[in-house]
Amino acid sequence: MTKDVTGHAIDAERPYFLIVLGTIGLIGTLIGIVGVIVAQMMVPGHDWIADTISDLGAGENEIIMDVALYAFAAGIFAVALCGAHAHLGGVGWSGGVAILALLAAAVVVIGARNEYGDGDSDGVVVHIYVVYALGVGFLAAPLLMAGGLGEDSEARRRWLIGLAILWGLSAPVFFFLPTSIDGLYERGLGLIACAIIALLAWTFVQRGRRAL
């Protein structure tokens, strides 16, 4: 059997690859959460119950929220790379991995285009369409990957399905809420999205550790 310089078979999963990128997924998720907390403390007059996270992404302190969004996007993409490397399923798993990569790109677009929170309507406004993409993606990706995840951990498969269902039931409600409370509700949705990515990231970290 041909082995690489670390002593692992060349056709086997790379444990350090999974551990490092899985850890990036966890750190990116954590930075995303902490960034929201810090940003809402730094932005004058921000009401975290009524004002949405998007409102934090415009203005003189926008860099805080932008960094948080980019870190979260990096975490999502790192998890997508783990999923592509440790391929645990068939077409469904492949679709889920592709959707994760697209979700990372969508989060980058939200952070890069400051067309929200400041009333900007010049040019092509894509924010609402990206939000729709996030809504569909965070439902589809975990459901498509749940079957493959069961090969690694049945408990995590159930958690992933539960989070996806919770997201699918909760996300559409956001569009019908009064603006006086939609900020708080959006933060709850953000935590569900973070939990989905963190669960997948932790799975890959554990898979890499077991392979050492």
C-alpha cells in the first residue's frame, strides 16, 4: 500500500486536513456569533430586538459585522471542503456540499455589498435574493447530508435533521413579523444556522481525530 509522508494511505482520508478545516469551521462560527454581539454594542442607538443584523453591516462600524460575516463564510466553506474530502454519501451528499459552498459565497455577498441597513437602493439590489438563497440553502444542505452523516454518527444525523426542520419551519415566519421584533427573531435564526455548521464541523474534527 502506497503511503504519504505522514504514513497514511494515499487513497485514505487525511485526518489533519479534517481536523484543521473542521476547527476553522468551528472558529468561523464562533467569530460570527461574537461579532454580532460586539457590533450591536458598538453601533450607537442599535436596538437588537427591533433592528436586524443587516443594519449592523452599514455605517462607520460596519467593519465589525463584515469581519464576522467573512469569518462565518470561511467556516462554511471549510466545512464544505471537509464534506468533499470525507465524502459520506451519494448524489445527495454531493448536492449538500455544493450548496454549502454556495452558502459561503452568499454570506460573502451580504458582507461585501453594503446595500442594506443604510437605505441604499442604487444599482442592482440583490440582498433580498441572497436572503432567499440562505433560506433555501440552510434547509436543503443539512437534509441532503443527513443520510451520509448517519454513517458517522446516528445521533448527529438526528440533530442535523432536527435543526433543518426547525430552520424550515422558522425561517419563513421572519417575513411576516412586525419590525418591532424581527431583529430578535433573526438572531434566533442565525443561531440555528450556526448550529448546523458547528455540528458538521465538529463531526469532521471527531472523524479526523479517530483516524489518527
